[in-house]
Amino acid sequence: GVKAGTFYGTGTARTNRDFNVIGEVAVGSQSVTGCDCDVETDDLVGLFFTAGAIEKEETGYSGIYFKYGDFFGGGDILFTATKTLFGPS
């Protein structure tokens, strides 16, 4: 299944603000409905999934932080900077 939520903080140090359990997401999906997460300016969106992969750009972009594991509902987290999920439209 999939969880999605928001994280607040600065740089790579973040804390989970809110999250929803989305469940299974079909291959090729580009959006989901019914997610109701609290979000504020400068929050980051986070995802956790138990199987599969997420499509991402491989070159030329920045702004994604990465951490193995389910950190929703936990305390402070230190992420590693990595690549973006999607490039600009």
C-alpha cells in the first residue's frame, strides 16, 4: 500500500505534519483523490510504498529528499537530498 503526507522543517531535517493511508495505487496513475492532509507553506510532500516504484526524472533537477522506511507519525527525521520525482511542466 501507499501512504502520503506532509513534512515541515528546514533543509533535510523534517517532521511529519499529517498523512493519509491511500492503499493500492494502479500502475500508471498520475493522481489520486480523497487524500486530506494538513499542509502549510514550505511543507514537503512525502510518500511511503511497500512495493513497486515511483517514476522520476534522472537528470537536471533537484529538490527531493530520501529516506528508507515509514516515518509517518514519527519524530524528527534527517533525509538525504536526491533527485526530483518529476521535472517542471
